[in-house]
Amino acid sequence: MALNILVVDDSATTRTMVARTLAMGGVPIGQVHQASNGREGLDTLDRERIDIVFVDINMPVMNGIEMIDTLRQKPELAAMPIVVISTESSETRIDEVRRKGVEFIHKPFTPERVHEVMQSLLGEFQHADTEADARF
């Protein structure tokens, strides 16, 4: 199953690097959507079928934590897998993000770290798909 990815970051360069890293890592990618802030990211989630979201914390208009909080309040998106990719170095802030049920990757990130997180999430996707198939 190809995954539709949403990358939300105010840096176009970072958005491109995340997309390329996923493609080079062998992740089965369908479409990669991009947004430059949390508000645009939420708008994309309203229009497109997205399987996983990569989001920065520090962005204009709506930051990543506000986006995650809003997303988690929507029943149809509450279980969406989210990976925060950020330069955030405050352990308190990182712990706050993790308590929201998201993965965290520090910038600058390595392809190995992105691959490790995706392996973890893909396993969860495959398990969820198997359960869904069993119900039909």
C-alpha cells in the first residue's frame, strides 16, 4: 500500500529533504503533499487522504503543537500517525510533544533515523490494515 504523506514545515528545503529521504529509504509513497504552516496543513488534511504527517514545531501562522492539538480533536484524524521533525532542544517541550502520541526527530535528521521511525510506524499500519481487512 502506497502512503500519502503530508510534510508541514516553513522551510521549503526541509520539506523537500524529508520527501527525498522517505523516497530513498524505500518507503512506499503515493503522493507527498506540502504545507508551510499548521493552518495550511489542516486545510490539506481536510481535502486529501493522508496516511502520515511530518510537522515542524516552530512555524508562523499556526505552529506544529497547535496543529497537532487541533488534529487530535477531530475524531476522523485523532489516530493519525505524526512525526515531529524540529530543532527544538528543550526536553520539557519534547516530552510535551511525545505525550501527544507523536514521534520526534531532531533536525538536522539522518536518513537512518527517519527510516527507523518509519519502520516503527509502518509496522503499526500493517497491523491496523490486517485488523480492518478481518472485519470485512
